[in-house]
Amino acid sequence: MMKISTLSWVYLVLLILYCFSTNNKCLLTKAQDDTSTSTTSGGSSSDPPPAEEEPKPVSKEQENCNGIFLTYDFSSKEKLYPHLKNATAQPWSFMSTASIVNMGLYEVKAWQMFIGFQNGESLVSAEGATVVDVEGPPYKVGKNGTSIVGATKTDLKTAVDTAGDYEQMQAIINFKGTMFGGSQNSKPMPKSLKLQNDGFKCPAATKKGGQHMYVCCTRDPKVKLKNSNSKYMPRTYGDITLAYDVLQAYPSKYLAQVTMKNNHPLSRLDRWNLTWEWQKNEFIYSMKGASTHEKDVSVCIFGPQGKAYKDMDFSTVQSCEKKPIMFDLPPEKIKDEKIGNIPYCCTNGTFLPKQMNETKSQAMFQLEVMKLPPDAEDRVDISPPLSWKLNGQLNPTYKCSTPVKVDPSEFPDPNGLDATVSAVASWYVTCNMTTPKPQKAKCCVSFSAYYAASAVPCPTCACGCEDNLPKCDAKNEPLPVPPNALLVPFENRAVMAQQWWKLKHKKDNAPFPKKLPCPDNCGVSINYHLESDYKSGWAARLTLFNWGQLPFQDWFTAIQTKQGYLGYENVYSFNGSRMANSEYTKNIIFMQGLPGMNYLIPETNGTRPDKDPKIPGKQQSVISFAKKGTKVIDIPAGDGFPTKVFFNGEECAIPKTFPKKNGAIRSQIGLLPALVVALLTFMLMVPLNW
């Protein structure tokens, strides 16, 4: 037996200690050397591969979810420059992760998640998703939260259909952004987390461990979704719907057609503008039926487009903007073979309700879209633009959905045969009117009455006010004025308002305010004047004022009046009708200009421009109502006034109060039959009598 010296034992012990102190690196190296040697010396190189990494264990909460499981995890934060003493203003960068996984039996198409950010967050990136209702980047989401949709993975399949393949069942979103306030150790979390797809209900999200929250959303049994054999989403209602149809597809480009349809009886656009955001650096090579406001080719030349298409002449490219703004063509281009000659195009952006003009309730244009690698290598790799926005000159504010893929649209055969041709692919967008927020309207209403000496002007800052105005009070209610003061611009009413104040408030010893209320700042105002009240009915006079520089052709107005709807008789100088009550309109009387009188001219100079105030464009008519068949109506108490007023689809701001009854002389015109009132009004259309 070989003897081992004491020195050898010491060396062996030191070697073992060294191996343990270096995490067995010496042993690993030896094993690697052995493997290399065996391979080099002719040993087998087809050894079995190492075992695959086991999937991340599913949480108990996720296992118990038989629906759609959503999570949000706050990962980290780092202090940013500048370093401020004010802790609430200190900026921090943060990283977080959201996930959505389908644990149910039904596929989720075009998933949409809402995250209730509440800490002043501003998202710089959202890898794996697209922010749909906030402009950016950066996306300022920290007050009202935001909705996100899948960027590439838009649908979530089930475990049953994929044999449990999480790649098809879930989507993971990595956020990077900025927030303000808090300490190094704080972990600001969203207020809420939920799935926004129709047919699902979500309880309040559960927070766990200070930086993790989750919620399980399940199918709502009260909502009956239509059964469809289609693999695509159904086409749902929208006040305005837009179809994005791919008509022709090639590896590097495709031809798309956009079709707009107006479905709401009060929806309207004048000089419409449509914008969206390209996802993968696409650009518009050419267009027919519409055009873009910007044509800056330098964006393409110095961007990824120029690198991908080095031999292209970008001087002929229609638009390189990531967010192009498109508009309709004027009527003289309707037969232009190069840029026009598309059905429903070239109305100068006039987009009317169907009951006004069936043809102008649609719009259409085509665009040739160039793609970039790697999408330019396959004709089926087509990503629709996101973040659609639609607006007009003085029209409602629309909120548009994310495009959802639907069954390909069908068109009549271009050769005139009894056949249909399908699009290569189709996406569908819905845009719905929103109610204006305070001081965000685009038109306003004033009230006056035969029984009141003073008129109630439009609300202060009805259509917005500049911040920190030094010369007027943006919070004070408008001052009562004589009715004839509504005929002149606001800047000419100050002296009239002061004289009226002294006359009407002299007994009260009320001081005239040092700072006058701010103007309404609206381009269009409407005066609703109660003309008369008699035993069998009452009459009102509605006057439109255009204080802007642009005219309104084919205008319309509408009033919502619960008390007057059933008793409506006639409107004498306009074309009026009572709209059928529906889900979208209730107790609405619709009015538009008669042929030859459907043009509301803009504001013009007075006879002596250096002395006389400007004169607004105006139209007016008397409306008559019957009391028969209605409940007891108290006109002086406010029953004769409308609850909502619309102009060209926009809901106008209305006063909070009605004219106060006082010792005003009752209008003698109001005692005449409504037909006589209408005749006098028609004869005095230009000089407005009060």
C-alpha cells in the first residue's frame, strides 16, 4: 500500500478548501476538460441535452381562476435628476410588469386591460402592448389611468385549444416610466386593474405584499354574447364606424381602403381630420380620395425608411409621419383620376347624419402603404395603425376604439358580375361622441323670457379660458344683462352690463364687481327665448349666432325637451321634426335650415368698423307647442326651457339658472297666435327684435 506523506495530505486538504471557496470551479473546469477531451478524441457528441428549465410555478390565486387572470407587479425605482428638496416633486424612474393570461374556456379576442395609475406616472415604453387613449410617448397616465391592448399578441387562446401553451395563452407587458413623489422605499401601485372586454366582470383587484396586485375576471352571465362561428370579432355599433380594409397585399406594400359611416342621427363632422399612429415605421406612398396635412420627406430620408429603401425617390411620397393627419378633398377633385375618383370622397370634409343626406353620411379614401423589414418579407404581415382620432371644425369630441380584426369586408365585383370580392384582411374601429366637460364645450346657450327683464347669458368660460387671466374672473357667474346685449360681442357688453346693474340693483346697494366674469369664448351661441304662454300652448324663439370667421353650411340644431316633445307643433322658419325616441335619442326636436337658408354666415364688420361692433351671422325661428295631452306645465318655473341643446352634433353648455320673473312687461307678440309670431319673425330675420 502506497504511503502518503504529511505534506501531500496538507496539499490535498488545501485543494479541497480552494474548490469549495470558488464554488467548485475547479471541478467544473475538470469536467469541461474531460468532455472536451472525449469529444476531441472521438467520443460521442450526441449526449442528451440538459433538461429544460421548469416553467414558473403558477400561483394559488391563478390556479383558482377560471377566467382571465391579470397581474401587476412593481419591480424597481431609481431617483432621477434633478434631486429636489421638495419630496412631492422629486422625479423617479420605475419599472413594472403586467400580465394577462387566459385560464378559462373561451378565447379572448382583442384583449384590453385597464390599469388605474394614480401617482403621476408617465410611461416611456410599454413593451408588448400599446397605450390607446393617451397621446405619447411619454404617455401621461398618472391621473386617470390608461387602457392598453396587445401590440402583437392581440388574442388570448385557451389552454384547451393550445394544450396549455402559455405562449398563446398569455401576454406580458413591461413598463418603463417616470413618477413623482415618494421615498426610495415606497412602491406606488395602481388604484385598479381590470379587463375591459365586453361580457366580463371583474371584482376589485387584490393587493398583496405591497408591490403585487391581481384580479380574476369571469364571464358575466347577464351578458349574452352572440354565438359566432367566425374566428374574428363581431362588428359592433359606433356613432361613427371606420373600416380599414386591405384590398391588395404584396411583400413590401399593400393597398388599404378606409370607409367611414355615420350611424347616429346627431353625429356630424365638418372639415373632418383623421389621424392614427403607425406601429412599425410604415409610411404612405400615395393616396386617393384624401390627403395629408404634412409632407415632410426628411422623416423618411433620415429615418429607418431611408435605410430600408435606399433607391427610392422620397420626393413623391405622400407622408412619412408616424402620426399622419388626413383630410377630405374639395369637390373640384371628385373626378380627378390621380388623387380623386373615389366613391363618397371630395365633400370638403362634410359628414352629415343620414336623415340629412344619405350620400354625405359616408366617406372613403385609399392609401398605398409601404412596409419595412422584417414585415416587408411576407405579404401577410400587416399591422393596422393604432390610436385613431377623429375631429371636426365645431363638432362633438369622439373617442375611438382600438382596431379589432373582423371578417374580411365584401364588395361588389368590379366587373359588374353577380359576385362579391372579399378584402385580404379587415379591421374595424368605432368612434362615439362624448359629453363635453365643464369649460370644454364648443357652443353655448343663453336664456331669456317674456316675463323677465334680464337675460341669462352663456356660462362663464363655457368654451374654455386661458389660465391665470388677469382681467376677468373665470369662476364667477355671468352678470344678468338686457336681452339686446346678446346681440353684440362680449367685449362690447361691459358698459351695458354696468348700466343694467345700476338700474336693477340700485335698491340692493350691491356693488358692481371690480373684476367682470370672463366671456364664454364660444364660436357659436344660441339664444332660447320664451316668447309667450297662453292657455292652449306656448311659443319660443330660437336664434343662432356665429361669432367665428368660418361659415356653417347645412347646419342643424336640436333641443331636448321632456315637457315640449309631445306637444311640439311646428318650427316656422326652419325645417323641423320630432325624432323617434330610441336608445340614442330621447325627446329630441331636430331642426335644420330650409333650402336656400341653410347657410350660417360668419361674423362681419359693422357699418362703421372703427365705431360699430361686429355683427354675428344669425338665423332664427319661432317654435310652437301645444299643452293638450301633456301634464301641467309651469312655463315661468322653467318647464318651457330645453334640458339640452345641440349644434352640429355638439352638446352646448347651458345656464344653471332660468330668467327670474319680475315686473317685465308681457310681450304683446306672445299673445298673438303662433303663426302670426312666426310670420313677424320671418320678416324681421335680419334685425333681431327683443
